[in-house]
Amino acid sequence: MTPLPLAGRTVVATRSRAQTSALVDRLQALGATVVELPVIAIEDAADGGAGLAEAADRLVAGAYSWVAFTSANAVSRFLAALEGRAVPATVQWAAVGSATARCLAEGGFAPTLVPGEAVSDALAEAFPSAGQSGAGSTVLFPRAETVRGALVAGLEAKGWMVDDVVAYRTVAGDPDPGSIVAAGTADAIAFTSSSTVERTVALLGVDGVPPVVVSIGPVTSASARAEGLEVAAEAIDSNIDGLVGAVVSALNPEPGL
């Protein structure tokens, strides 16, 4: 019987508690012992969601031509604010990455535009020009409180007016002491965002991070390197399946590589 590829290995999962189950389940199914280290938590925007609710009202009233998302968290928060209301059929939807696109489609809005590379710069590049659409050339961008990339500037350069609204904020999580100790002796760590990288380094220090660092995508990899970490593997597809595949590859390198 072929052993499971992660049997005998310990992997740290750094997502928030509310989001970590799928990652944990996939890693455990491949034989890994998983240390859950929720270094971040997702909360409402500082205004309690008032700005997002107002943006949802404007969308229903026909104020936007496009709605653009760069995270599944923003999609989830926005769909909750929309409360199942109908949206004008002329509205088009854009998403960065397959996970964000899937969340949007599951909410009933199939994305019109998903760039090949899961970064906001690629979405800006793939976006059509506003052209002569006049008053209808406005894009709604529900976003994290702290957002990376150049989506707004890129869209504005193409003639769009952008209404960017804070949909959520990422705050420090509160891992239990036992998980912190266990993380220090793990074989690998899986990072799902730049914020998980930053919070983990702040908690463990660079020397306390497990030796095999795996990233969900290029932006997260860049953040890891900026913190002084060496990235062993990066997901080909920026989603949970891609991240798990990268963990397997990093812990089972091919002979001679």
C-alpha cells in the first residue's frame, strides 16, 4: 500500500479559524499532522459595515457598471450586505483568482472577467477601457481595509471611476500557547496571504518559522521574502488545492532536484 504523501509530516495552517477547515481537512487526508495557528481574524470594517451596505444599495439602484473583487472575504461580506436583492442585468463582475471567482459564482453572480494570474495588477491589465460609457463608467471595488496592488490606479488609467469601499479588516488572531510551541517544531508552514506571513513572523520571529515555507501565490511569496523567509514552493493555482499541492511538492522533492 502506497503511503500517504504527507504521512509523518507536520504542517502549520495559518488561516483564521473561520476559514481553516478546508485546508486542514485536505492536509490531514494526505496524512499530515496539522497545527492550526490562526494568526489572523476577519472582522467588519471600522464603520460596522455601513459603507458596504450603502454601496450595495447603490448597486441595486444601477450606479455601477462593474463590481471587482480581489478576495473571497470581500465577496462574502458584500453578498451578505446585498441580502439577496436583484442587481441590474447589465452589471458585470470581475474576480482575482479561482477561489474568489468560485465564491462569486456560488453567490449567484458568474464573473465576466478572471485574469490568468491571480494578482490585482493582472485584473487591471485585463479590464476593458471605459471608452465612451460616460455616466455608466463606474466600478465598485469592495476591498480589505489594507489592500495591496494597483487595481484602483490601473482602472482609473483606463478611464474608469472607482468607488472603493472597505468590506472587512484583518486583525491579529489569538493562537493558543500550545499551537505556538507546536508550530516551532513543524516541518512546513502554509501561508494563504500576506497578512498571515506578517502576523506569523511577528509571533514566531523569522528563526521560529518552520523551515519549509509554502505560499498560495506571488503576492504572498513576495511578502514572505520581504520578511526574510525563503519560499520553498508556490501554488500554481492560487487556491486551497493549489496550496496543498505545493506543500506536497515541497516536502517530497524529486530525486536530484
